[in-house]
Amino acid sequence: MTEENTAVTTLPGQEAETGAGNHGAPTLTVQLKMLDDGLEPPSYAHPGDAGADLRAREDVVLAPGERGLVPTGVSIALPDGFVALIHPRSGLATKHGLTVVNAPGTVDAGYRGEIAVTLLNTDLHEAIELKRGDRIAQMVIQRVEYARFVPVEELDGSVRGAGGFGSTGGFGAAQA
């Protein structure tokens, strides 16, 4: 285990190394504490990627339909006004049916514990075996708007109104 803290500090216009290559200037400083010396820190695979890959801290086998909480060995300290959203990796979802149960998972700015990902094997027939260090999810950091909720007697009108699920169509009745 390590007590190492890492912060990305780069001025706009400078380029910084992110572990997987040179991806341009970071626009945010996030403190990172790796809880496992043997794992790679979150990193962006390609220039312009929105999500930084998170890795499994331990081996996991998920049977068809099984879900499991997988630790990543990563703790972060987000600045107030930001959230980290944990998304499935598209390749794992497409090839193996692996998804994040509560997608996107939410890591609030005040949380300082280990990020763990609740994965679900949606494949009906095959188990999925994840090895320590495998990329299992991606973390997207975004700004958060804080709303002031104002009670009113009636809401402002809109074209959609109260139409909910399916109200905009998309699957019409069979043509005769």
C-alpha cells in the first residue's frame, strides 16, 4: 500500500503526461491516492477521450447474470462543484455484455474512499473473467450545477408537457 498523493498541475497551454501518452493540457487538478502500488493510475487511452480507464484491483469471475462490486485501488479528492461519473467500457459491453449496474455511478466531491464499480454480466451463457489490472470502467469528470428549488403553484408550459416514456413515438403501428 502507498500513501502517495498525486495532483495534476499544469497551466493552460502546457502539455502533461497522463501515463498513456501526451493528451494535452489538463483543465482540472484532482488529487489522486493510489491504494495499491501494483496498479496503474486512471489514464486516458487516446487524445480527446472523455473517460479515464479504471482497473480491477482483484481477480473477479462473474457468472451469467451475476453482479459484483469490484475495487479499483483508486481514491480521489474532487474539487467542490465536480462529480466523477463511472461508465461502462463500450468494448466490454459489446463483446462480453459487461456493464455498470448503476450507470453512471456517481462519485461525489466529498467522497474520499476507494472507488469501487458494481459490474453486471448481462451475457446469458458465458461467465466473464476479469484479472487484476484489467480496465473495467471509465471515469468521466464533469462540472455540477447546484439547483435552488423554488415551489410554485404551476410549472411553466412546454411543447412536450407531461408526456413521459414513449411520448415522442419512434415505433409506429404496423403499416397495412
